[in-house]
Amino acid sequence: MSHSPEHITARIRELREILDIPVEKAAETLGISRELYASYESGEASIPINSLYGLAELFGVDVTELLTGERPRMDRYTVVRAGQGVVVDRYPGYKFESLAANFRGRVIEPMLVTLEPHEDEAHEPALVKHHGQEFNLVLKGTVKVVVGKHAFVLNAGDSIYFDATAEHGQRALGGPALFLTVIQN
């Protein structure tokens, strides 16, 4: 099954329609306007990870089903070989690789995140917020992390742990970057 953004939005639209959930209800659940929600389903706007989790909860499925079209199958352990995680291109310059997508009922979401630098490094990263807590460990390159009104420049080996209900975002500086993020579901 494809993990491309257009396949993900098609699965979301199909699940919402099968479950007979109005667009207004989905938008209200995510705390966004009907117009913004419609732009997610049409593929005009990228769906933030927190919205994917909100939709998975609304639809009563694991977020893996939205990303891959398949249910997780493992409940004792799951092994992901290097480069074999579920890869999703979020939007230009940002992609994540889920490292536990096949584990049922997981309470944390470990992901490798690859960032390409923005042409204007002074440009602030897009900010998101979601429930839970988040941990980022920079593996390669340099990442600017914004949490609320605070900005931090992290290099390989540096990490940050924060309350994910605060607006936050990441941006690569000076070249491509790779970091591990672990998000509490």
C-alpha cells in the first residue's frame, strides 16, 4: 500500500465517509475550520501529525491504518531494519520514518525525521502542537527547534524533551539533518 500523501488523504476521506462523519464534525474534533479540513482531504494542505492522530482516534483506528492502509499486527515486539520503517513524505523538505508502525497499541511513536534546509534559514519553522510529550535527539546535522517563544540550536548528540502542547517546530540549518523523535501518544 502506498504511503504517499494523496493515498493517505484518500484513506481519510474514505473512512470518514464510510463512518458517516460529516466534514464539520471532523474539523470540530481537530479544532480547525471546515475549510482547512477540506484542504487536508483534497491534498491542498499537508496534514500535521497531530491531526493524523486526532483523525485516527475519531475513526477508531490506529494511525498506521491511515498511513499504510494496514493494521498493526505485532503486540510483543517489532523489529524494523535500517531504512525499512514506514516512510511518509509530509511536505517538501520534511519526511518521517515510523519505527514502530507494526506494533499494536503503542503508547509512544518513535520516528526518524529527515529535514532538508529551507532556502531562507532565518525563516522560522512551521509550528504545531499536540497532546503528550516529545523527545528529539539530533543524529546528524544541525536542527533549530522552537518551543513556544524559545529557540534552540541542536547539533548531533544534542537532545530536547518538551511538553508537546506548546507550539513547536524544527528546521535544518546549514544542510540536511536527521533526528530521532519519540512522541507520547
